[in-house]
Amino acid sequence: MKTLIPYAVLTLMLAACSPDSPQTDVDGAIYADAVANPARSDSDRERDAGRKPSEVLAFMRIAPGMTILDMFSGGGYYSELLSYVVGENGSVVSHSNEAYLSFVGDDFKAHHADGRLPNVEVLMAENNELELEADRFDAILLILAFHDIYHVAPQQGWPRIDGEKMLAELFKSLKPGGIVGIVDHFAEAGAPRETGNTVHRIDPGIVIADMQAAGFRLDAKSDLLRNMNDDYSKIVFDPELRGRTDRFVLRFVKPE
């Protein structure tokens, strides 16, 4: 069963956007239409209830005609939805690397097979080799991936990331006034960065501090994906928690 946010609620969310947004007059139905697109797989639809993509994309102010970077895009769940929202006049860059491809298996291939998303470009770039064009993107999404900046597993093709360098590259590539949307798993307040490596969680305070140090401004927070029954001591891949963790949703802006 699909969970779609009512049009009236989306409209109110969009009306509350600050003047820094590159677009504030989006028809809220476009997000529900993207989620309802019949080309989406059954497995993606099964994830919708826990991810609330209509609400998340509205909060991130994704709009038709935008150029979006889906950083560490995983299997491509959000890349496909972004493709439908930005439309034929927009474009999506779906980033991955060899370690992520090994982790997600055939999911990435299925999303991008046979040119089924013609406005999506696949970008393969390893952790410390990312090079992006300046002022290219209207928005960048990091969905359940910011904590991976602190993940270290060289034996699995994941060397330590130079986080400062990566965030500087993202800052450079984002247009002034552009948006960075981040969703990730809560860690305990005050937990060290190493939880990104051990239980794949991150204290949102770390995310905010690192993003602000890189030059971004925190624009808004959302409780869309809260789950107060989560156990922060457990790894997010625990079968009892996977897909049901307590998650924070943050929106940053590159100052004009």
C-alpha cells in the first residue's frame, strides 16, 4: 500500500520555505506523482512507508528543471524519484563507487539498466577522487550516507575519507543559494565520529558542525523520520532495526 502525503500538507510545507530557496512555487502533487510512477519496482515501493519520500523531497525543495547530485546513491532509490521530479528539463547525477556497488548488488544495475532513466548520469568516483564542476548543481542529497565519511574499511575498498576535502568539493559544485539535503541515522548526542564506522550512525551535531565549517548554512530540521523506539547502541543493519531506525533530516544552503 502506497503512503502519499496529501497535497494540502505539501503545499503548506512549501509555503513555509525561506527566501533562500531557488524555487518555492512547486505544485506539491509532483512528489506524490513521482512516488506513484508505475515504472518503479515493487521493492522500492515496499521501502516508501519507512522513507516517506514525498515529504522528504518536498522538504528538500526539489523542483522541476533542477540539476541534482545524488551523492553515494546506493541502489538508486532516490535517483529514480529525483529523475521523475526534475523532469526532462532537469538532470540527476547518480554517484557511486566500487564498494557501494558491491554492497547493493544488482539494485544499482536494475535502476539504471537500458537507459530507463534518460536524464540520469552515473558518476563513478572513489572516496578521495571526487572532482566536480563548479556551480553545477542546484541541490545535493546525501541520504543515509554522511556517516560513511567516517567509515574506514580499506580491506573492503573503503579507505579513510578526507572529509574536509570532500565537503569542499561539494561546496564548490553547488550553486549559490543551492541546497544540501541530508538524512541519516541518529547516534547518541555527543557520540564520537567513530560511530559512523562502528554502528553506521552519526550525531547530527557533528553533521551540522562539519557542514558549517565547510561554509554551508543550516536552513531547517525536520522530524519526518523520527522513531523514538530505536536502540542507538545497535548497528543499523540489525534485522530488527533495518529500515526502521530513528533518522534526522537536515536542509543546508550555500550562502549567496
